[in-house]
Amino acid sequence: MIRRRSAVHPTVSLLALLAAASAATLERDPVHLLPIAAVVTAAASAVAQSPSQVAKWCLKLLPMGLGLGAFALLNSPYRDPSLLALLPLRVWTLTSSALLFAYGTDPWELAWSLSSHLRFPRWMSAAIAVSHTIVVRTLDSLDEVVLALRSKGLLTHPMSYLTGAGHLMRAVLQGLAERAEKLSTALEARGFDPYAWRPLEPLDVRATDLFLLSVMLTAFLSVLIL
């Protein structure tokens, strides 16, 4: 047994992400979705380097949720005002669950878990681990992208994150491509072979992992039942 680096067991983290995302997508009552969002946000804040990281990203994407809520309200035949709360809560929950997975999971322990527990091909597990690393590093440096777009007058107010989503995504994707190229070069220089990696020892499953998984699965099942 080795000392793991993941705050949440990779398999548990992946299942929790799927359960939280499914619950957020299926739930149509903002009152029922609110406690799910609170639990996921608390879990993500617990594993992040700083709780402010989670709040920062959720607040940055909140205008997009408000814009989606307003768009859904205007296009709904019933003009249901609850959509103004439901869509932002969905975006908040999805963002928090993604951050829980990103900050709570070590990428190479994730690759091992996918290969050994879920029987993913090794090359695919390694590719997912590389993608995980790139996304987390992009999250950490996205502030630079936002500042650059603001300096060019492309992000002038909170709603610009919705109206200027194309510019933001283009800059993010460009950064992802550059980081992918650098990481590929570094792995190639080290002779990395995803078909001949040295497997890890079995990772321990902690009580907190089981608690988190039970909470997420309970939230998902409650959505299906209610």
C-alpha cells in the first residue's frame, strides 16, 4: 500500500462527478438542487488549495448561468420564473463538481485507477491523465487569459463572459494546445511509453471517500425518485 496523493480516490472522484453532474442536469426544482450544489461546493472547497479558488470560478461562470436562465425563460412557453434560479444553480453545481474532480485527483493515480478498476486501455488512461494535467494547469493560469482579454476590451462587464465566450474559449484552447505540445515533448524526451508503464500499488480507500460517494449517489437517486 502506498501513500496516495489524491485527496479523493480517483475512482470515487470520477463516480462522484458523474453522479453530481447527472443530478444537476436532471433536477428541475431549484429548491431540491440547492442542497446538492451546497454539498458539492463544500467538497470541492475542502480539496482545493484554497476555498476561494472554487468560489472564484463559480462566480466567474455565474453570469453565464444567469444568461442561460434568462434565455430559457424567454423561450419557455410557460414563462416559468424558476428557470432564473435553476440554470445558475446547474452551472454552479457542474462547475463545483468539475473542480472537485480536477483539484481532488492526482492525474497519474487517475490513470492507474482507470486502467486497473475500470479496464480502460493503458494508452487511453495515460491520455486522460495528460488531459487532466493540462486542464488543471490551465485553470491555474486562466487569470492571465482573462486579464489579456480585458486589456483588449473584450471582457468589460460580467455578462461579457457570456457574450464573449467565443474569444475566451479560443484563448483557452490555444493555451491548451501549447501546453499539450510542451507536455508531449517532455514525455517523449523521457521515453514515456503508455504500454509499458510501471503500475502503482493498490490505493487505499478512506472513509471520507465512501462518505462522499454515498452522498453523491443519494443526491442522484433522490432526483430520480422525487
